[in-house]
Amino acid sequence: MITVEKLKELGCNTEEGLGRCLNDENFYLALVPGAFEKKRYEELEDKIRKGDLAAAFDDAHALKGVLSNLSITPLFDVISRMTEELREKKEMDYSGLISEMWEVFGRFEELI
């Protein structure tokens, strides 16, 4: 079960996220699962692996916005770095960032 306390324990800036949700904890917690829709992360990884960096950038940028608005800081940090590499359509080995993304995602997965 998702709680503000558990999110905070995992490194989220819940005060900031709650502030964006008018300090309405129920509203904030209702939005959080949307940041962890596994399919979105799978699609991002798939696009990177296929070399469709423009589409991967769009996906990463959208995720970055959601994670930022909710202050899901640990995952935001990884996706933000990935987004900046993808913004440049940089041909590189993204496997380290992908692995880090899944590692951090896994820390939250039990809450969802």
C-alpha cells in the first residue's frame, strides 16, 4: 500500500509533491500509481533498444514530467539523466541507465 511515509522513506520529496497537490494527501496518493505504470518503462526501454531515440526521448520526457510533479526523486533522477542523453539523440550504450531505472523502479514496485 502506498503511503506518504513509505514514499518519503524511499527518498521522495513528499512535502514538495503534496504542495503541488494542494496538500491533499488523498489526491497525491491517487496520482502516484500513474508514475509507476510498468508498461511505460518497458516501452521506453524497447524504443531505446530499437534505436528510436526520438520516440524514446518523448517517452522519457513525459515520465520525467510526471515524476517531477509528484517529486518521486529517486526515479526522476535516473529518468532525467536519460532524457538529457536522448534529447541529444546520442548514440551510446544506454544499458547502464536502463539497469539503474529498473533497479530504482523495483524499490517502489512493492508499494504499487
